[in-house]
Amino acid sequence: MELVVASSVGVLTAGGVYLILRPRAFPVILGLALLSYAVNIFLFSTGRLAVDAPPILSKYGDAAYTDPLPQALVLTAIVISFGMTAVLVMIALGAYLESDHDKVDMTEPEDGGAAEKDRAQ
Amino acid sequence: MSGASGLLPIIAILPFLGALVPGLMIRAGRTACAMFTAAPTLLALIMLLVLAPAVMQGEVLRAEIAWLPQLGLSASFFLDGLGLLFAGMILGVGLLITLYARHYLSGDDPMGQFYTYLLLFQGAMLGIVLSDNILLLLIFWELTSLSSFLLIGYWKHLPEGRQGARMALAVTGAGGLAMIGGMLILGEIAGSYNLTDILQQGEAIRASDLYLPALILILVGAFTKSAQFPFHFWLPHAMAAPTPVSAYLHSATMVKAGVFLMARMWPVLSGTEAWFYLVATTGLVTMVIGAAIALFKDDLKALLAFSTVSHLGLLTMLLGFGTPLAAVVAVFHVINHLTFKAALFMSAGIVDHAAHTRDIKRLGGLAKLMPVTTVIAAAAALSMAGIPLFNGFLSKEMMLEEAAHTSWAGSAWAVPALATVGALLSVAYSFRFVAHVFLGPVRDDYPAQPHDPPFGLWASPALLVALVLLIGLFPAATVGPLVAVAGGAVIGGELPGYSLKIWHGVTPALFMSVIAVAGGAFLLWRHRPLDRLWNAMPRPEAKAIFDAVVGRAAAASRHLTEASHNGAITRYLAIFVAATVALGYAAWSDGGLAAPTRGLLPVPPLVAVGWVMLLVATASVVAMHRRRFQALVLVGIIGLMISAGFIYLSAPDLALTQISVETVTILLLLLALHFMPKTTPRDNGPVLRLRDAAIALVAGGGVAALAYAFLVRDFSTISDYHLANSYEGGGGTNVVNVILVDFRGYDTYGEIIVLGIAGLTIYALMEALLNGPAARRLRNTDYSTDRSRDRHPLMMVIGTRVMMPIAVMVGVYIFLRGHNQPGGGFVAGLVISIALLMQYMASGFAWAQARQQIEYHSMIGWGVVVAGLTGAGAWLAGQPFLTSAFGYVHLPPIEEFELATAMLFDLGVFLTVLGAVMLMLYSLSRIARYAGETVNVEPMDYDPSQGAEADEKEGR
């Protein structure tokens, strides 16, 4: 099971990293989503894996419980990464609507800047 | 700490407190403003005088306010003879300058600002001389650089002022940085950052291997501040400041800070060869060069500036000699230089004020027109020249006497000869100051008719000149005790035998003095040809060199910035990921890895299937990410598999949250994708893609290895506490939920605020977007081609409407059980928002919006308020913020149930989540309205119950 979880984290990370290195906004958003999954599972697994031991206190005698703290952390992390994704989507959408392309790099000078440079020379 | 020494921190803080006032009081008039500036200074001076008698008897007063004792940081102050001397000078001259500036500044100058800066500077200076902790001293040291920057650049409209201020800041700031390094080394050697401790450890510090680096770094700081060669060039350029600033900073106080520091550290650092050759040589060279340049300056203030450089060199040289007597002479000369130089600066300011020029070549003959000023300036200048009966003579004689007994690198005559040359040049420029400005025939081409100024302007210099004479005539009676106690503080031991008197008999110093005066007079007589010769000589122009260095540094940093920050965020990310992986690898290869302690859990077949699906889905997302809709669907699969994994691995809360967040995220992305390109063009070539793939694989492999490494090893956790106290302390059996709303309630409170802010940010972004060019683009783009003909199908409308109450019920159920079973405010908020989203999707935005009465903004606000008030409610019970209370209620028809304040808090979480999610959707839908989407009033595009009626409406 440990191998399953570790390999999942690795594959999600690799996919996420590859996608955030794409020069367009939408793949970057997808990549961040994959990275969020990877990070959430990673954090969750710091509590180690346990089967049939949810951290719900049992009324009937002793039961095994998994570590609840990483779960609480990851729960808020999931919600916050949703908020982050939403803001990113809006920024990407806004950038696309304003500039008519969704490239994330700013290496090519804008038209206005180039014109100004020409005038200066 | 005795009662009286408690005044020390108050003295140090008074100017800073006072600095707040002048900026406001300027509305009450200029005189009131000046008086409110003088008040804290006067108060501090009075307190200092209260403490003075004890210090004069040799006591050292200390006051300490501990701050971070672990780091050796404390606000500790101490006052000994040296501190008393400098603090007295700073406050005393500060008062005189306040008076002088009141009359000097014109009506157009913002006087409130000036006085505020002046008090800031005064506070910083006082801090330097009173600090016991060297870290505190460093802070004040930097503060003097900053406040002097403000003062030098006070006349913002003058380019010289701005450039001079920048140069002063660059040079003294750089020196300050060096000194921080030196002081830290010193503190490390001594094992304490308290000056009083460091001063006890001179032997150990001089013997340390780090002595030389510490010495050099500290000296760089002191030399830059005190304008020693080759850092002297900033001081003349700082003369663009208003004259009161020059008189205060550049004669009396700031430039003396370096001298003060050398004197303060004298018992620790002096007495070695390195000290002698570094300090004495620098001082000697500075003294001679400064005096030579001063002789050929035509600007009155430039002449005085270089003479100050020269005199600072003299002081440095005396401290550099390393003999106790020389140190005492240095202290004595500090007092004398202060009195005559401040008076001279103020006189120069008066001349400038009256004649509207400071150019010596355009002046002359002012003695008849400005008799009062002439007397003041002449007395001060004669003192600077070192003429008997004035105080400058006494310390200069003692300096020459010391120089006569000093040999430099085996040569017995080098120091005396150069010291005599310095004194000779000093006589020459002092005489020139008097002869070429005040003597000679009255001219008729002054830019303005010179006249003596009002009393307020000449009162301050007159007082100083009175001191010049008093000290000159009765040195032992006036400043004798002060010199003794301050000198004793510098030496840190027994005072050497000396006497402050005018006639010491026929000594070598007397001959040197006679040579200096005669030679100086000769130089003045031959000034004109010498001046021509000097001007014909090529000289390095410090400002040009400085500007070139700064220009090159700026160009280099711009080059570096542009080369490394070229705007390609993909490149930054690639570098960032690669560097992180490399660092991780470095850390891993350094440390050993303990053997695994945990066995592996078995993998049931179903889990294996899920795992394969996850891997395939992820690979497919990467492979077909350019087809955006398909990629989104695949992301949904990944989320689903992860939720399933959470269920299997005992995290039901996470599974619930993940699956509902998944739904909302995909819905949001689908909505956004509607307005974006549906495919991603291929921008990168195969090489770049291969590089990215390599980085991605290495990063993924690294993370997987790391995760596996800790998964097979045991760990310690603090969760046992949570498990043990969840029921008794928090009243809930769902430990995750109790952690969220109780143990770590503060974190959750922060989280929901962040989520609310995210919602509002999106709303604001849309608002800004729809008022810009994006709105035009939206209107002009035709989105109808990818729009279904039946946008609101009957089945879906009816289906979601039937499901709505069930979904809400599920939400309420999840919310209520949250404290004891998986669920809670986060999940409930998401579930209900999905239920609402379904309505919006099925029946159209306008139709759904018209049927909902609550504004989402206020829902977010209420959520935060409810959560906050619940937390604050704990205060009423005398508990800390967010302590929960709970009880069990039994109502007959229902089973016994629990009421906990944590539930109210969870309600706040619920409201915020719901409001934020819905506000995000609302914002996106507003875009749709701009994109020309028709507003549907009816829930369905085709409603069979309306029949033909609807078709008619459509047609109308």
C-alpha cells in the first residue's frame, strides 16, 4: 500500500510539474491542480497509512485510530487550494480576455513598448 | 540600576518623541514650532545635567531594559565621561542650531519637516553615545545615516542637495554595513554585546585571530562616517545642505561619530601596530590633504568642509598614536573644534544670508559692513589657526608635542614634519577665511548689500565664540574637569600627567607652531600664484569617480536583473523545481537513512484497480492536455480516485471534502473554459518538452522516494493528546472536526477568512474586467456556435428541482453530525453550494438568481462574524478565544443530542464556504451576461406545459 501511495504522489507530481512548465495558462492551472493533489496526499501520508482506523472515537471499547492531525490539515488545504484554483482561473480568464492570448511568459515585448523603443532610437 | 540612571533611556527616547511634534506645530507658527523643537532638547539636557555630577565623580551609570536576552539584544544604556561629553555637545549645539535655524530658514522652506528631521537625527546621535549594547549602537548608527540623508537633501529642488544626500548615504551606509560585520565579530570574541563587558576584555580581543578583520571592518565604518581619506569626498558634497545642518552634522556631531567610536573602542582596539599604522597614518594623510584642498576652495562652506576633514584627520591621528596623553588631547580638541567650527559654519551661513554668495572671490571688505559677524568669525578662525589665547591653540600645541615624540616606521621626523605642514596649511586657510572675506576694501559688486543679521541669527555663534575665548584663557578652570573625566573614560585607566595651560615653556611644539604661523602667513601672501598653479594641476575628481562607480554598479545590476528575470515564468519555475530537487538530493546524500521500521500494508485488488486508473488518468491528462475539455474530465477521474483512496485509508472527512471540492472545481473550470480557447497550441519544440519531462520525472521520482522513505518509518505525533481530549474537552467524537473547530479553531478561523477573501477577490477581478477592454471583446465574440440549442433541458430542470430538497437535507444532516461523525461545516457548505449550482446550471442564471434572496457577499461576512462572535463568546465565560462549551439536551420525542458552541462556529464556516463558492459562480455568470447570452426568464427553453404560448412569447 505504501508503494501505491508513494508512486501516486510521484506520478501526480511529475505530471503537475510537466504541466506547470507549459507556456499557456490552462495547462498551468491543470498542473497546479495535480500538484495540489500530490501535496495533499503527501501531507496526509505523513500521518502514515492505516486501514479501518478512522479517527472517530468509538463508544465501544478500545479501537485503533489513525493520526487525525494531518487529516485536519489536509481538509483545510483542500478547501484553500480550491479557493486558490478559482482565483487563478479568474486571473487567467481575465488575462486572456484582455490580451487575446493565454501565454504565461512575458518575454515578447508588448506592441506599445516596441513602438516606444523605436521612437527612442 | 540606581534611580537616577533610569533617566538614561528617557533621554535617548525624548528626541524621537519630540520629532512627532514640530510637523504638527508648524501650523501654530514658526516660532512655536522652534520652541517645541527646543523643548525636548532642553528637557533632555536638564536630565543629563541631573546625572552629570555623579558622572563627574567617576561613576558609570547604567540602565537596562531586557528585550531578547537569548540573542544578546537589550535596550541598555550607559553614561560615562565620554558619553557625557558627547551627549552634552549634541544637546547643547542642538539647542543653538534650533535657534539659528529658526532665523536662517526662509518662509518658503517647510520648517516643520526640518525640525522633525533634526530631532530624529539628534535622537540617533544621542543613541550612539549612550548605547551600552553594540547592536543597539549599530541601529542608531544607521539611523544617523538615514536622518542625515533627509537633512542633506532637505532642499529637494536642488540637484546638488539630492546628489550630495545620496552620496553621503551610499558612503556612510556602506561603512555602516562594514561596521556591523566588525561589531558582530567583536561581540563574538568578547562573548557579549555589551560595551561595558567588551571594554573589560581588551587583552583577549587583541590576542584573537579575528582581531584584524574586526579592526578593519570597524575602522571602515568609523572612517566613512568621519570622512577620513579616501572616504572624505562625501563631506564637501554634503555641504549642499542648509547651513544649520552643516554646522550641526558636519562640524559638531555626525562626523564626530566615527571619532567617538574610535575613542570608545580605544581601550580595546588600540595599542597594537595595526592600530597605529592604520589609524595614525590615515589621520595624518587626511589632515594634510584636507588642509591643502581647503586652502584652494573658493566656496566658504567647501573651505570649512575640507578644514573639518583635516581636523577630523587630526583627531584620528591622535587616537591612532595609542598613547594615553594623545587620547586626552583628542578629547580636548573635540571640544575646541566643536566650538570654533560650529561658530565658523554659522558665520558662513550669515555671510551667505546677507551677501547672497559664499564665493570668496566675490567677497571681501565685509568688516566695515558686518562688524558683529566679523568679530565672531575672526575669533573662531584664529582659534582654528591655533593662535594663542584662543582654545584651538591649546589643543594644537599639545597635538604637535605628541607628534614630535612619535616615530613612524623608524623615522623620527616624518610625523612631526607632516603634522607641522598640516598645521601650517591650517593657519593659511584660517587666515584666508578672515583676510579674503572680511578684510580688504569694501566692494560695490556684492549680489546683495551685506549687513549684520538680527540678534537671533548671531546669538548662537556668539555664544560659541565666548566659549572659545573662555576655554582659551582659562582651560583648566572651564573644561579641565570634563576633559579629565572624558579622557579617563577613553583611556579606561589612570590619567597621564598633563596640564591645560597656555605656556608650556620652550618646547619642540612651540617651534613647530611658530613655523606653522609664519609659513601660513607666507602662503596666504603668495595665495594668488599658488591658486593658479593648484588649478592647473590635474586632480582626481571624487564625484566623477563616485558617479562612474555607481553608474557601473547600477548597469551591472540591471544587466543581471534583465538576464535572470526575462519574464519567462516557465523558466523561473523550471529553475525553481530543478534547484529544489538538487537541494533535496544534497540534503539526502549528506545524512544517513535509518532502517525501515514499518511493514508494508497489503494491496487489495480493488485498490490496485483504482491505482491503475489514477496513473492512467494522470498520464492521459499530460498526454492530451492540449484538448482542454477532455483533460478536465480526466482530472475529475483523478479526484474521484483520490477520494476513494481517502475512504480506504481511514479518512472519511477528507473523502467527503475531496469529492465535493472536486465537483465544484470542475464546474468552475468548465464555466471558465467556455470563454477560453478549447485547445492549447503547441508552442515548444521537442527539445524543450524533453527537458521539461526530464525535470518533471526527476521531481516526481524525488517526491515519491521521499514519501516512501517516511511511510516505512515510525514517527512521533502530538495527536495522542487530541485523541484523548476530543470527547472530554471538545465534546465530539470526530476528532478531525474537533481539531478544526476547537483545538485548532484559530487556524480554521483564518482559513475561512482567506476563502472569503478569495471569493471577494474574484468578484472584484470580474468587476474590473467588465469595465475594461475585455467587456468589448466579450460582446464582439460569438459564442453561440458551441452552445446547445436546448440549453435548459426539461429532464434536467425537473430532476434538479426534485433533488434540491434532498440535497439540502443531506447538507443539513452532514452539518449536524459533523461533530461526532464525518462531516461538518466545510463539507456541508460545499454540498449545499453544489445543490444550488445545479439549479443555476439547469434552469439558467437569471431564473435562479431571481429566486434567491440572500446576497453572497453578506453571507461571507455573516459567516466570519458568527465564527468570530462564537469564539469571542468564550471571553464572557473567562476562557481564551475559541474555547468551546457544550452540553447535552434531551427533548422527549428525539434521542438525547448535544449542543456545542463549536457547532455555532461550524455554522460560520458553513456560511462562509457557501457564500464564497456561490460568489465565485456569480462572478463567472456575469461574464456570460456580457457575452450576449440571452437571459431566460423561464426555467426551460422548451416547456411542454406552456405549449404554443411559449412559442409566441419567444417570437415577440
